[in-house]
Amino acid sequence: MSLMTVKDLEELQATFKALGRDYQLELEDGKIIVMGPSDMISSEVGSLLIRLLGNWVYPRRLGRVFDSAGGFILPDTNLKAPDVSFVRADRLKRSVRYFGEMVPDLVVEIKSQSDRISPLQKKLLKFIELGAIVGLLVDPDRETVAVYRSTGEPIKLGNGDILTLPELLPGWELSISELWPPVYEDEA
């Protein structure tokens, strides 16, 4: 069996769409990976993070924030779509009607109910190796965020901690507890 290319993946996606199926696909080492939908909590965490990042990024014209449908063709020819990503304005002055042919500056993976941590860690470390400045691994089950950079071990943050990304978003702060979906209890 021959290895698949980005062109093959595009053709497969077009075929799926023609059949009324909209699968999210990634390409890794010539193999197509079908990404399942996220669970509700992971999806909401991603939406909250995108909103919180976007509220800081766009008024300051710092760059662009993407959701899990934003695909990036990486220098190793893999096609990946982080759950949330950010690219600085000086690297992407205008969005394109294609996959980004670059490594995002910030990549975020959010653990879904069915995910295992080690493949997510491996994916983030690969992004860092290829040039991402910061990677975040968000674990809603443990209510933690692990921050990956090219130097040193990951830093784990929990409720009560503040996430800052001074190398990308000077002045931006996020209380880790703001990432978790609210609970609406009935009042007695």
C-alpha cells in the first residue's frame, strides 16, 4: 500500500462530502487518521478557550485563532489540526483558502473522554520540535493544563493557577478555573 499525500486526503474529503459525510481527517506519516467528534465537555472547553484567546488577540491585532477544523501542513508533510491554535500576525498577514503551510505558534490539545494522554503529549512535542513556541495539553478530567515549551519539562497548572504566555500574548492572563464549563444548579 502506498503512502497517502495531502492531495489524496483532499480527494477523500471531497468524496466524503459528496456522500453527505463531513469527517475531520489528519495525515500522519502517509496514513490518514479519522478524528472522532469531541465529547461535550472537551468541545465546550475548546469554545471557551477560543473565545478567551480571541477576545485578547483580535482587538490587539496580534494574530489569528483557529478551531479544530483549521488544518496545518507541517514541514514533515503531515497535516494536523490542533483543537485550538494561534498564529502571530507577522507570520500570517492574511488567512488563506487552504491549509496553513506552517507550524502554529501555539497549539492546544484538549483531552476528550476517549483520548489517552500519551498520544496527545507526543503530538504536542512533535509540534514543539517542528517550531511551535508553546503547546498546551488541557485535561478536563483532572482540571489541569500542562504547558510545553522547547526548553525544560512541561509545567502543570491547576485550579488556582494563572496561565500566561508572555512570549506570544504579552499581558494576557487566564485563570485555569475559567476553562471549565459552568454548572447550573436549580435553586431550591
